[in-house]
Amino acid sequence: MDDPSAKPAEVGDDHFVQSLARGLAAIRAFDADDPAMTLSEVARKTGMSRAAARRFLLTLIDLGYLRTDGREFQLTAKVLELGYAYLSGQSLPRLATPVLEELSAELGESVSMAVLDGTDIVYVARVHTRRIMSVSIAVGTRFPAYATSMGRVLLAGLTETQIGAVLARSDLRKLTPRTTTDPAALLDAILAVARDGWASVDQELEPGLRSIAVPVRNPAGAVVAAINVSLSAGLLPPEDDVERTTRIRSALLSAADRLLDIQRTVAVPPPMSGGPFAS
């Protein structure tokens, strides 16, 4: 298990391979907002010189991870192999999928599972019913942990010192007018999640989006993942919303119990992440 007090590798460390880091940075530069970019755009987004960016892009083309029309560069489907290598070695997301599908059918809402990676959460399983966010969520999608229900559940599984360290490394900014960015207030909210055993985040990641999450624990009691339900906010009278929240929380807790039972009966390695200090 990763030591959450360990520092991430930095340039200058004996084992740090800067060329590998830059190559990965070139791949990660492409996303939903920038699916195709020119050489200059890649250089600007990664902080590389044009000459360095060109070398990495051409290498990635030779390896089959990028293609170009002579002006713009785009990822190819081969990059999916990188993510598949991770997912194929993770039993819990695979075993969780039927549980998440049943939960989604029961509630009529989208359901997801995520793990903590550095200061972000990464989706490792998802069942969606309808799109309620402006961005599409899929396996591999990342969001800042501090502004999400699953992130707060996962952070609540750490010690108070570790939580503070993750928040110190996070880019705490207002994603919506309701986003909590004060470190002390966030720490209090996360510690409350640790006491209550569940989290609810109302329109802090995106306007109109509310989510409720609970932890997934392994047989030793450690938090190894989080599951959540995403729903539209503010559509029900307060009394009906309280009833809905209670129903969703109860269903999530039951699903988490089922996932714990699965782990007890099957040798399940936990979904590995880079740990809270990995990026």
C-alpha cells in the first residue's frame, strides 16, 4: 500500500525520468476540451518548447498513440490500451458493476465508483441513466476531490494530517458560486463525513448537480473506493428532498455492504491508485 506521507517524485530525484514524464504530459494534454491540437497548442499546454513537443509528438505517432493530418494532432484508440491495462488488473470495479447496475435501476439515477489519485478522484466504474452534467463522465474521468462527494468520502478515509496535506496540494478554486474553498471549512466537512459515514455535495462541482456518496471498505476496514449517486438539485420540495436523500443513502449503504461481502468471499485486490500524493 502506498505511504500517504511520501512525497511525489520530482525532477532531480535520481530515479526521475524526465523524458517519460514529458511523453505522458503530451498524452494527457488531449482531453474533451482539446481533442485536436496544433504543435504550438501542445507546447503551450504542456510548457514544453516547440522543438521538444515536436519530438514527443512524432515519437507518439511512431508508437501509434497519435495521428496527424499535417497540422493538428489527435489521440488514437491505442491509448485505451494504457487504461485497459489498469482496469484489467482491478477486480473490484469489475465485480462492482452488477451491483451498480442494480442500484441504478432501483433508483433511476446514475451511479459511479471512484478511487483517490493524488488530489483527484478517478472514475473506475459508472452506470448512467441520463446526462445531467455539462461534461461527459466515463471511466477514467478525473475531478478534484475537494469538490465532490466521492472525493470527500475517500479523503475521510485518511488521517487528519493526511487530509490537510492533500488539501494543501489541491488547487482550491471556485468551480461554482457554492464551492467550498476554505481549507479549514473543507477539513471540518471531511471530518464530518468520517463521523457520519456518507457525504452529500450540493452544486459545488457544477450548478444543478447534487451527489451523495458512501465509502467502500475492504474486509480490514480500510476505505478502498467510493460509490455515489448523481442527481439534479432543487427539483423537489424540501420535505420530499429529505425523503429522497434518505432513500438514496440507504440504498448506497446497502450496495456498499454487498461489495464488502463480495470482497470477503472472493480474493479481491483493492483498486490501486497513486495515493493522495501521487500527482
